[in-house]
Amino acid sequence: MQEAGEYTMKMHPMWQGPLVAPGGNRQSPIDIRVRKSVFDPHLKPLTPDYDPRTCSQIWNNGYSFLVEYDDTTDKSTLKGGPLEDNFRLCQFHFHWGESNAWGSEHTVDRRLFPAELHMVHWNSNKYSRFEEAVMEENGLAVIGVFLKIGKRHKGLQKLVDALPAVRHKDSVVEFTRFDPACLLPTNIDDYWTYAGSLTTPPLTEAVTWIIMKQHIEVSHDQLAVFRSLLFTSAEEEVQKSMVNNFRVQQPLRGRTVRSSFT
Ligand SMILES: NS(=O)(=O)c1cc(F)cc(F)c1
Ligand SMILES: [Zn+2]
């Protein structure tokens, strides 16, 4: 029975884009069926090690805003968890809705969240740049964190304050000394992990997804600033609000979702 105001994926607003990549059998996002996930006792703790000095800029790419990191050295890395190799942080971004009732890409037992953070890393043991890794099945590792509306997120505010400078598509602003670890939940030992894809074109099946069980809280006003961004560039006549920039859930196609917790 659905509670008032609760939306399930079938009420998701339409999304203009390929619903399922042709021939893809490990597409993302997915619905995580908690009772069908399999506890894997061999999964190690995740060990993110980020240097805030590698933070460089924020870019509105016309789909989301990316907080970009200098990934020319192994200064901001992710290891452990399900990962065999060392992965280098290159950017983080978010997906969100026009209302707080939906916006996340992954769902947990069909439950939607108002937004979802993606921290994107590429395999620096095997590849020499992101563009190469994104084409390989073990090329990327993305941490997903659900956002809920609640208390103001102190660490996020510096980012929120910078967003008006990148209101339009293709705008860039310098953004430095931001520690992305402040956006992780307090407990990063409990997560789900599965083999998937990018959720936006080119939709390549290159991603080891690591979805945090614990969400973070942001205030209604902080998320409202995300919605003040635009999909459109300054020159375009009709301005379109950057909202509902999520892909709908894709078929599991027999994949197993592992959990690091019982
Ligand atoms: N949304 S996502 O994390 O799958 C993603 C990450 C990325 F680096 C490029 C993309 F096009 C999409
Ligand atoms: Zn994403």
C-alpha cells in the first residue's frame, strides 16, 4: 500500500532518452531488492583517501553539475570494498527531481529518494585516463549516496553557494579545497555492490557500483538551489530548469547484488 506522497518508480516522470541500451545486460540504475541481495563476507571495508587540494572546478554540462578533481596523479583515491585495483577520483555530481518525491536513480525496494550523489573514480592500475577506462568493464567505480530532506548539510553549503555561478549549460567556475569525504555518510561499511553501467550516454557497461545503505541529509532550501540550475545555455531563448535528470531503473538481467552487511 502506498503512503500519501510516496511515489513508486511507475509514477516516475518520463525521461527522454534510451530506456534500455540496445543489447545491454548490465545497465544502470536498478531497483535494489534488499531481500534478494546476497551477503558477501569477503567484501572489505571501503577506503576512500581524498585530498581536498585536488578539487579544481564546477562545470554545468547541460545534464548535471560536475565537481571536478585533478586526476593526473593518485592523490584522491578509492580502494577496498569490492575493488581489486586502485581507483582515482575524477568528479562527483548529483541527480534530482522537480519535487522531493522523486529524483534518485537507484531505488531500494522501489523506494525513491529526492536525490542521489555519484562519486566517479577510474581504474588507475589498468588505464591511464578516464576516457580510456570508461570503455572497459572494470574501468570505473562509482559510489552512490542517497539524499533525504532534513537538516542542513554544513559541508554542502560551500558547493550550494557556488552554484549560481554555473546556472547555464557550459558555464565553469573555479572551485577549490573541497573535501568530498564530507558528503559520505558516517557509516560507509554498509553498502550494496553490483556490476552496471553509466546512467547517461554513452551508457557503457564499465561501472562497479557501490551504493551506500546510509543516506545523508540536506535541507529543502539546499536542494532547491540545485533546481535553480538550467539545462540550457545563456544564448538559448527558452530556458529549461535542470530537474528530473535521472534515468529510470533498468532490468536486472540475472545479476546478483551483493551486500557488505547482514
Ligand atoms: N551517472 S554516472 O555516475 O553513471 C556517470 C558517470 C560518468 F563519469 C559519466 C557519465 F556519463 C555518467
Ligand atoms: Zn550519475
